[in-house]
Amino acid sequence: MAAAAEVHSLLHVNLNSRDVAASAGFYERVLGLTIGMQTSGEATSGAALGAYGEVTTLAMFLYDARGPRSAPALEVLEWRSPEPLGQSPDEPRQAGIAAVGFRVPSLADVRDNAPTADLGAWPWRTASARLLRLRDPDGIRVELVEDPTLSFAQFSHLRLNVHDLAASIAWYARIGLQAGASAVSAPVDGAVVSVCSLSAAGDPSLSFELTAWDHPPVTGKPIGPANHVGIYRMALAVDDVEAACRELREDWPEVPDPLWVELPGTRLGGVNVLFLRDPDGTTVELVERPRAALKKRTLDQVKAQ
């Protein structure tokens, strides 16, 4: 494992929405998230988002109470030109990023605001946990785990449906995500799933729950194109994108050139990124964000505040 290609944090996960205000309002009301950054809605090149020509989008970055630099964000993105396509997948076994997850002080309190949510046992962090699963206004799945020691909701995990668990573990290990323990299998909604929980060394507060549906299997491929409604991509931080690109090409010659992504209306102005595809075709964005620019994340960070 070469240091330059090592991911140290999740920066954000992209949720394509038909109505960014309605979606942001849901996460503010149900989970207490707040908007930490918002783009200006100006037209920009779509190349960095996987679209051709000029595009117009509006993005809101929502954080839990740890705030920017201390927590990952939900990047809620409304496509205005071209318009958003399709719907978030209803099929729970579809390949790709299947859900965003949070630890919350009380599942009962959340359920009062989301009465149609489903409660059941799911593998999470290599053990079985009671998860409350609900949908946001665009039909995107949100998984909640109860932790009564917390005082507010904390971004805790992403669930990724994968066809080949071993192949996906190996791919993510190449960019620095490591398994906390061996995979566990459990019955879920009449099916059997095998789950391996990965995390980045720089952010043990968040896990990547690689989930293979054994009986029946994962189906299809991740959503696309880039303006399809649903969870489209995730942005992972590396110290140096150019160096990461050079290293990864030693194993993956097809790795494309890095791109400069404009973020109109934000303090950053833009970032240097590298777009990859995991074995299932999920879009993984490596973003140049040095460790020194982020605050250290720990499992007990929220409890200590």
C-alpha cells in the first residue's frame, strides 16, 4: 500500500435530488443536520460531474453537529440543466451505494418524524444491530443506529451493495480502506447478506458496509448517468491527487487524468479530483484534501463534546 493513494477520510456523499430545498429540509428536521456550504448555482463544466458540456446545478452540503472539517457531509445536489432523470432505486439489492447511515440518540424520537420507517436487524460494524430504515423525499434510503450515549445524530456509515465481496474488499484496500474483522452473514428481509465493514485509518467514526446479497444476489449496476436521482458518488480525501494517480496507474493503467472541479460561491473555489470506478461501477471520487486541513475524527468524538 503506497502512502499517496491512501484515503484518509470520507469528505461527502452525493445525493442527486429533484428539490434540494425539500431534501435539505428533511435532513434538518429528522436528523438535525445543518447547511455548512452552498454553491452559487452558476453554470460550470460538467466534465467533473460525469456529464458532457456545460451544466447548472445547486449543491447544499449538510453536516452533523461536528461541523465542516470534523464530519463528512451530505452533498445534496439539484440538477437544473440537464434536468434530473429517473428515481432512486426501489430495489434494495441494486448494486452501488445503497444507503447513508447515522448513529442517533433515540430511534423512537426519529420514528415520530418518520412513521413509515422499517425497523429490523442488519449487520453493521461486523455485528448485528437494530437499524431503522427510512426514505428521504427522493426515495434515498437512510439507515439509523441507536446510540443513547450521543446527544445528536452522527454520520456513521455508507452501505454499498456489491456483486463480489472479495473483489470489492481488495479494490478498496488498494486505496487504503481496511476491514475491521472478517465478513459476517445474516438473514435480512427473507434474504441472506454477507457484510464486511471497512474504514479509513484517519476516520474510524465512519464505516463502509460492503454488502453482498447471497440469496438472492445483488442485481444490476449503480445508477447513472450523473444526473440520475439517487446516491451517485462518494468523495474520499487523499493528500495529493497527482501522486495518487501516478501510484494507482502502476496497478490500474486505465486510471484517467485528474480534473479541476470548480465550486462557485464556496471558500474553496475548487478542488483537484480523480474519478475512479470500483468493481461494480460505483463512482469513487478522490479529492485532494490534506489531513492537516481536517480535524482528527474518532469514535468518541461526539461523546466528548
